[in-house]
Amino acid sequence: MNHKSIRNQYEYLSWTEINNIAAEKRSTIIWPFGAVEQHGPHLPLSTDSIFVDEIVKEVLKILPDELPILKIPTQYIGFSPEHLSFDGTLSISSNLITSIILEIGKQLSEMGFKRLILLNAHGGQISLLNTAARELRKVAPELNIFPCFIWSGVKGLSDLLPQSEMDNGLHASLAETSLMLAIKPEIVGTERPFEGFSQKIPEGWSLEGDSPTAWMTNDLSKSGVVGDSRGANEKLGNELRNLLVKHWYKLFLSLMSSDWPNE
């Protein structure tokens, strides 16, 4: 090795290092997905991208060195049409996002990588990445693809967050503001907009969940915040951060200890 590489960071390795890692039996790529979209007046546009980038880096630092698992550069700009009425938001079409995933995924498969984890932090593209993963599997059948949402399945969230946040804290609210206060407090503004939630939703229906609606942010908020960020604090943010790191450490480690789904 003739240069100083950075462990687990794909773009800082040489082609020969990539060749060797890809050839390993359980070689795995993590591809973080975020967004560049409004997050109210107090959080940066790249909030989702910052979250997934930082959490993945923290998890990789504590995984065993010998595991053949790499992070490729985070896809910062995502599918965010629901926020386009707010300046600053950049959105790529669903077709283009899918094409990017197909092209990069096929290249990774051809290199010899066995698994691709699409780890997404933007709620507005969960279904899109699920669909793209199926499309990719069709053209790269040797590659196993795992479309995951960073907040899904994380045990303990309901112990830290009030039910109102769990139900209606959809964007730039208590959880996201607190997490950013823990990760990059220097870029969090002082405003904490709260407009309440006045819509009366018919029984059995919801903004998100089992029977959702395709809402646009300006249907719900003038500030861009959907929920209540007024109680946000660094302590809560660190507790959320620890839950996320612990959850994804456990999942990555269990996957890397198994040959599933090719057993």
C-alpha cells in the first residue's frame, strides 16, 4: 500500500484495496442517502444527509477492523418534491434517483461486492428506495440489496419522545432538532417555530403510517416545521444518537456475521 488510506471510507482507498475487499465472501457497501431540503428556519438544508453520514461513520469506527464493509460517499441530494415550495430545497426526480442507484449498484456488483445497504435518512424517499432496490436486483442478481430507513426499528425511541412527536413530529421537530444539537450544535439556529396541528384526520387515516396521504409541506406548515421543536435539547439529542449508533452497530455486526440471504 503506497498511500495512507482511511479505513472503511471507499473513496480514500486505492483500486487494489477495493479489488481485495470486494473479493471477500461477505463484502458489503453502505450507501447513505439524505436530502438537501428545507428544515425550518433553524436547521440546515442538509440535515438528513448530515445525520446519516455521521451515524454511519460512528458505527464504522466501532466495528471490528477486519470486516469487509465500506461506506461510499453519501448521496446528499434526494427526492424532495414535498418541500419545493420552500427556497433552498433541491430535488432529483424519482426516475433519476432510480437510474443512479441502478448504475452505481451494477458497477459495485461487477466489482464483486456481495451486499449493498441503502441507508436512508429522508422519510420522503422510503418507498422510492424500496422500489429502486427491486429494480437493481433485477439487473444485478448477484448483489443483495437492503433498503433501510435510519429511524425504523430503533428500540427505545418511544421512551425518549412524547407520543405527539411520534405521531406528528414529521419534520424539523423535537427529534431532529435535538439530534442536530448533539451532532453539530454550531449550525442550529435559535428559532423554534410551532404552529400546532389543526387538521382533523378521519379515524384510521394518517399523514404517515398504515393509511397515509401524499402531503406537501405547505399543506401543513408556513415555517417548514411539522411538529414541535420547542423542547429540543442536546441531552435528548445524545440519547437519540446513542440509540441510533447502538441499533445500526448491532444490525451491521449481525449481518456481517452471517451469509444471509445466500446461505
